[in-house]
Amino acid sequence: MAFRGLNPLAAIERRLEAERDQIALWLPVALGAGIAAWLVLPDRFAWFAAMAGFAALAFAGCAIGLGSRLGRMMAVGGAVALFGVVLIWTRADWVASPRIDRPVVAVVAGRVAAVERLPAREIVRITVEDVAAPLPPRLRLNIDQAQVDDRLSVGDRIAVRARLMPPAPPPVPGAQDFARTAWFQRLGATGKALDKPAVTQGREGGWLGWLADGRAALSRHIEARLPGSEGGVAASLATGDQGAIAEEDAEALRRAGLAHLLSVSGLHVSAVVGGVMLLTLRLLALSPTLALRAPLLLIAAGAGALAGVVYTLLSGAQVPTIRSCIAALLVLAGIAMGREAITLRLVATGALVVLLLWPEAIAGPSFQLSFAAVTALVALLDHPRIRAFAAPREEGWIMRRGRGLALLLLSGLVIEVALAPIALFHFHKSGLYGALANIVAIPLTTFVIMPGEALALLFDAAGLGAPFWWVAGKALSGLLWLARTVAEAPGAVTMLPTMGRLAFGLFLLGGLWLALWRTGLRRWGLLPCAAGGLLALTASAPDLLITGDARHVAFVLGDGRVALLRERAGDYVRGMLGEAAGHDGDALPVDALMQARCSTDLCVTEIARGGRRWRIAATRSPYRLDWARFTRTCASADIVISDRRLPRGCKARWLTIDRRLLARTGGMAIDLDRGGVATVAAEAGRHPWVRFDQ
């Protein structure tokens, strides 16, 4: 041991003294730990217990002594984590808004707050505010594209008859929790318009309405110049509007690890800010007087900051874009003060600002993916060996380009490794060839597509943009070709069943430990990473997946394939159940299984698990069944599943699942080998957005 003979506290102090410059980086981690604890723990008792634990940590630090680094770390870390719990709890109560509890058909009258056109799906999605009671004051509607006037804009007051639903909880354990997202967006209902909306009053939106109209007009202009998915991707780069991208192309981009190109975030904001800053600097430097007497770097940084803010507003000012803009402004502030542009301290400051303003963002994949990528990249480039490898030197053109290519490939690999656990946790899939695809896609987007599109829009003012649109269109076609090719390659996607929160938490802890420390202490981060990987890889797929309405049941076969109870399940349901089961492929109809005996109304099948054969019966129509025959089926089955209320005479040997039970539990994932049942209600706990019968 390096510190043999020293007492443990002295050894820790020596370690922390060597890491003194890195300790402040753990401040946003402590805040995030408190926020995450409230989101993960189930109820008030657990929340107060977490607060007591963080307070005890802070007091223990005070007891050790605030004069020591360990004592200060424990005291400040515990206090900040405690503040994180209070912050997210207060935020959840602050945004509380009325919501409906059951489906209703009603006339929605209110002011349009947002318009999102999705031409690839032939719908328009609008957010309506100031809705009169008894409906929630804010809700979201999908409207058929043919029923929407192109002049509909933010600020218009409309009236439309719609079928409304409460914000949906996860359909099965581990799926996306839209109810939580809707809670923090103050959405009290979602639904579909049943007729054409009538505009009852003109715009009241002021400059926000004007900005929204400008975004919509710009998207339509781009999509008219570049039809198809090429125009959709081009529009997403300019305005954040992804609605014109065909679903098969969007899926190819996701499978190829290129989906980050569609969301306006750090890459796009950095390209705009850096491009404007460089152009401003070069133009001003043409004047000898300005070059000698004016602070050109400061002026260029100001121009870049202004461009970043304008681009953020133009692209919709979504939280990921605002987050990226804040980070870019911090970089520019550092440049203006003569500091190093991009450091882990800057990344930590950006994370701290975002968590203070939007603490709920920590639960979303956008926050996790963006900050994980930036943290991994900066930590890699900050490593002494990588710095030495990347340092400029006297060498030939081929060696210099080869060194840059190697550094780009290494950066891509490190980022892919950092993002893989997050992608597997949220989406149950991760691309294997994303690093290689991004080596081509990122420079193509940054140096060809975005500048070409910007020049095309600029020269369109004089009717001369056609050549630039041609260049941008060809580059976008190449990008989509790359995505399709990579997505279709053998083994392009790794699938994993639902990853447990413990495994994910160990991955995050290990990754942060590796990234934030600089001495040999960082190697200890490999242990939690290895433990998380072991837990994730040994987790078995559930044998049965039952959605919260029991209309859809997925039988996971021994070879990993999925068979669905209802063959007419939509693409969303098929994809969601396949991801939860860790299966990347088309689902089978349960009727195709040799052991299944199915009619229009009822299906009975058997699954061999845990050394025995499980007999499962499931209804799949709303029609009345023969009572005597059905009760005999129930009695002979181990599990009975139905989307209706089953009579008390229907008793399965192990588990009877009907509408009454699912109203309390939500969707289920059943492991027949271990006899375990996971439910959405148990996973969601008693947070304010949870609505299950208790």
C-alpha cells in the first residue's frame, strides 16, 4: 500500500490533496444524486429517509472537521444532495396542474401555445393553453393534417371537439414514463381532434407567435426545396422540426447511432457559434486598423454569442438546445477572459445551471446522453497521454492527418462506450458501429450540410440558392445512405431487456469516477462499471409482458423471439414490447405457435419455464364467452389475462390478471423461472403524477 503506517483518514487526505482541483466537479453530481433519489425512491417515507441520510452525511463531515478536505466534501456534498431532494420535490409541487382521470369527449376551447407539424405522419400536434374548466388548463392534441389550415399559428384561439385521455403511464415496466414528462410540462390531457378546429379569435401570442410562425415558414421553405427525408433532416438542423423525416429513415438514423444529429443540441449550436465567430474574426482582421487596435477576439465572441441565442430561439428553445446554448456562452465567456475554452469545470458549471433550472431533466435521456458525451470527450482529451499524442509537432501531412483521424476514432469509441449504458437503459438498444458512422457523419454535417444549408437560405433572398441546395441535398442523401447501410449491417444493434436501476446507477457511478478523478484513484471506477455490466448481462428477459390495459400480451419465447396476442397491434406497441423483451425483429402472432390453441375470443398456450409447463389463457375480444367453458379454462390455467373485469368464478391456479387488478398495478412483466412479477405501480411509487388505485 502507498500509505502503509498512516491512519485511514490521513491516507484519504493525501489522496484528496492530490485531487484538490477535481473536487469541485462533484458538486453537480451531489445535486443530481439528491434529485435522482427523490425520483427513484417510492414514497414520502423514503424521501424523508433520504433527506435524513444526506443530513447525517453533512453532520458527519462537520464532526470530522471542516478543516479537512474529507470533512468539507462530506458536509458540502450531503448539504447539496439534501438541497437536491428539496429542489425537485418543490419543483414537482410547483408545476402541479389539474388533469383528467378518465377518457372524455369534449369541446376544447383555448389559445394555441405551440404548433408542431409532422408531415411524415400526416398530423399536426398542437398544445392548447387557457382551456376553460372543467378541462385541464393545458393539453395537447393531434389533428389530421388535412383538417388544419396552414394559417393556424401560435396565439390563435380555437374550439375543437376532441377525445381526451389522461397522460399515459409506462405501458410495461421499464418503458417511457410519459405521465412524468407531462406532469412537468403541465399537460393535463392528450388526445385527438374529431373535427376541424375553428379559429374563434386571431393571434394573441405577440413576439412568441411571430417567432413560431417564422419557424414554421422556414421549415416549409426548406422542405419545399428538398423534398422527402432530406428536407426533413435539413429542417431539423435549422428549426428542430423533425416531422418530415420518414419513420424508416428516422429508425435507420437511430440504429446507426446518428439520431443525435436530428436534435438541435451541442453539435449544432457549437457549429453555428464557432462558424459565426470565425467568420467575424476573419472579416474584421481584413482591416489593419481594427486588427491592431480593436479587441477582435472579444467582438467575435460577442457575435458568436448573439448567433447562438438567435439560433436557440429559432430552433424552438427546447431544453436541450437551451442547455447547449448555456454551455456555448460559458465557453465564450472563458475565451473572453483568456481562460482555457473547454474544461471539466465548464461542463460541471453547465450541468449545475441546468439542474437548478430544470431538475427533472436529469431523468431524461437527452440530459444524460449529452452530458455523458461531453464529459467523456473532455476527460479523454485532458488525459496526459492523449494530450501528448494530440500536441502539435513538426511532421508530414500524412502523419498529421493520420494522427487526427486516430484521435477522432478514439474519441468516437470512448463516447460510444460512455453512451451505451444510457441507450440500453432508456431504449434497450445500442448501436455497435456508431463510432465509425460518426467519423463520417459529424464532419459531413458540420462542414458540408450546415454551411451549405445556411448559404442556400442566404442566397435564396436573391433567388440564387439552387446550387447550394443541390450541394446540401447530395450531402444529406449521402448521410441517409450511410445511416441505412450501417443500420442494415449484421449485428448493427445490441438489444438488452430492461436494465435494472441498480445496474444503471453502478454504470453512472463508475463512469463519473473514471472521468472526474485524475490520479490512480480513477481506476477504482472500473469496479462499479464491472458490477453494473455483470448485473445487466445476467438480467433475464421477462417471459410475459402485459400492457396496463391488458389488450396486448407479449410471450417471450426461449430463443428470444416475441409472440403477440393480438396480430393487429400497432407499430408503437410492437416496438415497445420488442424493446422491453430485448428482441430486435418482427413479432410473431401467438396463433403461429404449435402449442397455442386460439379462437377469435380466447387463446390458450403453454410455456416451459422453471422446470414446469405454464398454461396461460388470455381473452382477445370484448364479446361474451360461454360461462361454463370459460370457468373450466380458468381453473385449468396457471395464469389468466383479460382486458375486461373477470367474474369471481374465474380463478387461475397462480395469477388472475384483469382490468380490476391492473387498475392497481399498471402493466406487468412476469418472470416465470423465478415466479417474479414486476409492475409499473411498484416502479413508479407514489409520485404526484402516478394515478393507480390504491
